[in-house]
Amino acid sequence: MMINDHGKFHIEEPFTHITAHAKTGKTSLAVSLTIDALIFCRQKVLYFSPGKEKANDIRYRMIAAWREWPLADVEGILENPRDTRHQRGLDSLLASFQLPIIIRDEANISFEQFRKWCLWHAHYDKIDLIIVDDFHLIKEGEKIEHLHELQRIATMLHIPCIVFTPLPRSTNDNLRNLARLNVRLSTCTNLSMWLARPIYEINAQLEITKAIGRGVNQDDVSLSFNPRSSHFEDVENIGMHLHFTLAGM
């Protein structure tokens, strides 16, 4: 991971893990990275959302980011023809279907099914980037052999993979499994980061907890966050650098 003179940062490692407390903007960051990879770099993205966020929810987040609308207003705008923003919302929704993104929002999937989809889309759709929100919801994903397999997919197929997981809380039913998953991910990934953004504060920061690779800079990375649209800014260079890295492979 490298940071340029303008404070923006580039991910060049094949397997990256980002963890965060609940409600700190984990999914917003995942969607922001996706948008920037799609638009700024013209990359084809495979986005997994095995949790409560379905494909439409992801597209609504994209619209909120593009239009700088409150995320909570997007569904109402799209369903109300009398709203002055209705047509712009529909145009943005249609535009989201024109982008090279594949959203898999199936719940309760096993790691084996997840792996098959990764390989399928890598071969037939020539994807450039895999983003997995709520990786902990993939069944048996915490097994060390499965994490090594995901690492091999990212490394051998030259398809960078970014996985997001929450930090365990006392209210989690699977607290022990989640804690074990995060520890194992920290050993398997090339780059591990923690997303810190206190609730109701705008400035966020990615704190690097582990970095392996050439040219790695251990400095923490500041991000700006737009609470109106639930969208992180200043992240487009991640996608750009992934694009350049892929081009050189």
C-alpha cells in the first residue's frame, strides 16, 4: 500500500481485508471502491453481498453517491413520479445497469458455492476485481484452508480481492467464529486495515494493522465521508492503482 503526496492511497496487494465496528461505514466504503473501480478505471467488478443488502440496495447506494442525495430518500424518489428528482433517479438507476458490475446477493451460501461463482465469473465474465461485503456470512468461510484458497484465487488469477468483515460484539450469536475469522484473515491477507469512524463524525481513517508487499507505506490513511449520501470520497486511486497493477501483470 502506498500513499502519494496528495494523501490518496493505492492498494497493490492481491488480497486485502478491511474490518470495522458496526455502523462505521463499512458497506459505504465497499460501494465507494466499487463505483471508483467501475467509473474511473472501467474495471469489471464482482460484488458479493451475502447479508441484508440486496442488489437493489447496492444500486440505491450508488445513486445516492452520484446524485448526492440522502440514502434514505432514494427509494421514495424512484417510486414517486411527482418528485422533481424522479426522472434523474430513474436515469441513474438505468445507468447502474449499464456498468460492468455483477452483484451476487444470495444469502446463506457456502464457501464452495462462493468459490465456484468466483471461478465462473473469472473465466466467463473476465472480472477484474472481487469485493466481498460481510464475508463472515459465507458458511465455513472461516476455515483456514478456505482462506488460503481465496488467497490463491486472488494471486494466481491476478484478480485482486477485498473482503470486509465486522468486529465482533457481545450481541453477535457467532462471536467466537467471527473473532477467529478476523484473526485468520489477518494471517492470510497481504494487507489488513481497520476502518475507524466514530458515529456522527465525518472524517474516517483506515488504520493499517498489517502490510506485506513492495513499497508498502505503514502510514494510516485519512478519508472523507459524506453523511448525506453515505459515500466515501478520495478513494478513486485505489481502483486506478488496481487497474495499473492488472495492466502490468
